[in-house]
Amino acid sequence: MDKHAPEPETPIPTHHRAIIYDNPGHVSTSVTTVPTPRPGVGEVLVKITHSGVCSSDHGLMLNQWGHLPPTPVGQIGGHEGVGTVVAFGPGTDSSSLKLGSRVGIKWIASVCGSCMACLAGRDAMCASHTISGFFTPGTFQQYAVAPANYVTPIPDGVESDLAAPLLCGGVTAYAALKKCGAQPVGGILCGEGLCG
């Protein structure tokens, strides 16, 4: 069976529900119906089952990020989403993902993968990165597209409701430990003096 073949028992709807920032600059959201996106080249469509809510989402809704332009009306927020892959766009044949793979969409939604920062493993410094829930529609919706090569596989032993918030604060802490030379000990990263 082709891993990209659609599953007939789970049709993808033409529209779905999303939470949008309906009055950026104020604490105000609304639930609306939006067209379900189709994955483009190198992308997957993820059926979101869980999404954390982060203080960064609050800051974007209130336009508190002075280095970014104002949040547009109708922006779908969210960057701590977990769900399952339900469709593949063209150019994803080399991906290890399959239909039903559980993945996460994090704060940085995509990077170029070829600049000096990306090649050095510092993808957070990529000048071409996009932010989920600001530059792209975020995870406060039932379906979201994301690059197949940049979603985060979620391990079987981690429940989706616990994995979602790890895609922001958890990634930040993990990246800091990794960058300071922490070494894996018993499945977790430990830096000098950090693990007893």
C-alpha cells in the first residue's frame, strides 16, 4: 500500500473550524470556519488533536512583539500542536512519515535548511524561518499544513496532551542544554552539574 494513498474511511473535509485573532491588540478571539488547506510541495497535512496555549500566543494577539509587524486580523494562532498526518503533498516520497504518523508543529514552523545557521544546527537563527501562528496559520485549528522535513515526530510513550506544550518551552530548554554540551544520560540530556 502506498503510504501517501488517502484513507477512504477518514475523508478530509473541505472546511474546518479554527480560532482566529479577530481584534489584534485586544484579548479577543472567535471560532470560525476556514477552508481546509491542501499540502503543497514538501508539506504534510496534519489533523490537529491537541494544541497548547503559550504566553507567546497572548503576546502576538496583543501585538506586544515590537520587532514584528502587527498581527493581522483573522490570524490563526498556536504553535504547540500535535496531531496525525492525513495527507502528503508532492515531493515527500523520501519522508519517513506515513499516514497516521503522530507529529508536532512548533514555534518555528519552517526553516530554509541551507543557510549557514541551518547548516550549523542553529536553525532558530535562520533568517528565512517562519513562525507558526504568525507568519503561517497556526495550530488553533483542526487541520494545518507543515513541512514534512520539519515536523517533530512524537514518541509513542508520550501522550499528545503532554507533548503539545513541550513543543515550545520544552524545545527551548532542550536546545539550551544541547548547545551547552549536555550529554544524554538515561534518555535525557544532562550538562555538567545539572544531573546530580
